[in-house]
Amino acid sequence: MTASLIADSAAALSLETLAEMDTYLDAYAETGRFSGNVMVSLGCETMFRSYGLANRGHGIANAPHTKFRIGSITKQFTAAAILQLQDQGLLSVQAPVATYLPDYPRGHDITLHHLLTHSAGIPEYLNGEIFPDIADWLRLSSSLTQVIDRFKTLPLDFEPGQHFKYSNSGYVLLTHILETVSGQPYTDYVQTHIFSPLGMVNSGYEVPQAVIPNLAQGYLFIGAETYLQAEPIDMSRPQGAGGLYSTLEDLATWNTWLHSRQSVLTILSEGAVKQLLNPAIAMDLDRDGPDARYGYGLVHDQAFDRQVILHSGGIHGFRSTLAHYPKETLSICVLNNFENTPSEKVAKDLAAIVFGGAYELPTEPKRVDVDPTLYEKYIGTYQLLPEMQVEIRVEEGQLVGQATGQDSFVLSPSSEADFFATVVDIRITFELDQAGDTQGFTLKQMGQSLFAQKLPE
């Protein structure tokens, strides 16, 4: 590992740093799990790298101009658009939803601030437990009001402002408010008032069925150099919660403007930018860590004893992360067209290289043959998080895991106690006591480790 390469904001990417990042990214690509683009910008220097194929059927390589669906990175642009309307005196983030949508249930109790900070209590419209038909529903086209009708009559999960719970529904509702107040469709508004003024010429909303030049195809890696096309989604569904596409260069432009504002362009007042960047509410401490707070479409956290402002996105066939370390002027963007590549971990590992932090070179575990009868002692239910359990069972001679509200996944052995999943990047190590009884397992995913206690039968 390199020593810390950041002394002050004038630091640059050294040849040693670039070489170490290349080694890391090359190793990831060799596992077959990485396909996409990477940008690392420090001070006045920027590195772009491309790996894999934008379209595997036609053999088209990813390149800096390749466009990717960015999923929930969209939310910061939606938040910026709302704050623009506030700058114009057309709305207030402290006003209740009913001010703009008089017929919305509980609209007098929910403010735009609640929607922006995921503290409104509105149920998640993408929740498969609430909507078992979610996969089929996402394939169908609908209007914005039809998407909102999906969740508007459901009871709130909690009273507005009580605490944080991530909800795409809130940003869909913000999309409706934006369109109602501005009189423009969301796609036209963000293009006219954000992307065009900043010169982000390769960003936009993916209008359903539109042909978008240089847009990557999304895939699912299922192991052994085997890939599937991602499940289809009609892009009328994500709205301002996750419907935008962009490129490395455009997102670098956005991050530079947002965090330095050296341009003479003013698309937001200083007060609005301060609101956008304000770490407003504590996030889920069990899942996100003690320092994580949510602003308006942005997460504020700590990494390597430094502040980082970031957001990740996941949408059928794509994973993305856009991160910025403000004191060090370090920006990192990772855009993947594999939906099961952990983009946030890649971005964090690249930051570790810059800061001299700990990281591991990516490797693909190898399956070994073990006596399948040993699986029996691992069968049971494990408590991973307060609201999430993992069931371990045996199906057709294979060990299978399934977390609350999620699809099941096959666990392949790399030793008698160590297992890995392919479709999701998960490593599990079962912990046994001296008598050989299973006490729990340690799960590693996205660079984090969690222990799950086995529950009594």
C-alpha cells in the first residue's frame, strides 16, 4: 500500500497512485465482475478508465462517452431542481405537500423537506413484500400519476419527521410537485435548467422507448464468464427517483460545479446549495454506520477519517457511485453496466489507494468440493440486522440463503466453512463453537462485515 498521498488540496495524482489504481481495476476486470467506467479527479488532474463492453451482443466497448443509467444519483438533481423553484419563490421546502397537491392523503402533515430527506414515512413503491407483482409491474408503461396511485393510499410507515427510512416514493412525489409548480415535464425541466446551463450535453432522462446514442446495455453477471441481459424496466417507473442517465465527464462537471462553484454560472443560490449539502438527518445506524447522515439527495459520511459526500444508484443492469471528499478536492465516479458490481466498494477502494488506506485486491473465489452432509449444521435462521433475517436451507443438494424480502441465492463452498454467492457479491463464513455447533456467520459485502447470530430453533 502507498503512504498517504494527500498533504493539501493542491495534491495531484502521482504516477505511483495511477499505477496502483490500474492494478486494482485490472484485477477487478479479470474476475469478470467489472464492466464500466471510472473517473478519479484530484485537484486539477483527472483520470478516466474504461473496462468491458457497453453492448456484449455487438461487441461495443465502454468508452468515456458511454452513457449509463445512474439510478438514485438522480435524486440530487431532483433536489437541486426543487431548490431552484424555491429560489424563484415558486415553492418552499418547508411547505406541506398539500400546498401543491391538495388531494394527496396526509398532505397537510408531510412537507417537501420530509420527502427530500426520506423522513415522510411514505411506503416504498418498489417493495416486493408490499407489491408481489413488482417485477411484472416494472415492465409496464404508466403515467406519473399512475405511479403515485400505487402508494398514495397506503398508511404511512411512521409519522412524518419521526426518523429516516429510504423511500423512492418520496422522490416520485417530488417529481409530481416539480411538474405541477414549473409547468414543465421533469425531463424538460432538468435539461433546460440544470444540464444545458452546465454543459452536461450527454445527460438526460431516459424517455421510454427513445433511442439514446451510446447508451450502455445493462447486464447481470452470473459467474464463469456468463452474463444475462438485465430484467426489463419501463423508464416511466423511476421518475425523479432514478430515471436519469449520464457519463463520467458530465458527472465530473456536476461535482466540480457543486463542490467548488468556480464557474460564473449560477444555477442555484448559495443558500440553496447550502441546503442541498446540509446533512439534515441521521440515517439507519445499523445499516449505514454512526456517522451517516442524509441531506437533499446526498449522503454525508466518514471514510479514512475524512468527510465524504456521495450517493450510489442501482437500477436494472446498472450500479453507480458518485463521491466527493471536500477537504481534499477528491472526486470519484464509478459507472457499471453490471447490476451486481458493488460500485460503492470500488469507489471506496480507489479512495483508499489515494489516502494510503487498507483495501484488498479483488479476487474471484474458487468452488471446492465438500461433503454436502455438512450443510445440515448450517440450516437455520440468522439475525443479520434488527429488521433483517437470513434463512439458510438446502435445496437440491445446494446451500441456499435468503434474506428478508429478497430473492434467494446459492452459496458455493470455497472451504468447509467459507461460502460465496455469484449473482450477489457475498462471502459468508460460518462460525462454530468447540462442540462444532453453528453459532452464526460473518457476512462480507460491499467492503463491510456483519455478524449474524443463529436463532434458536
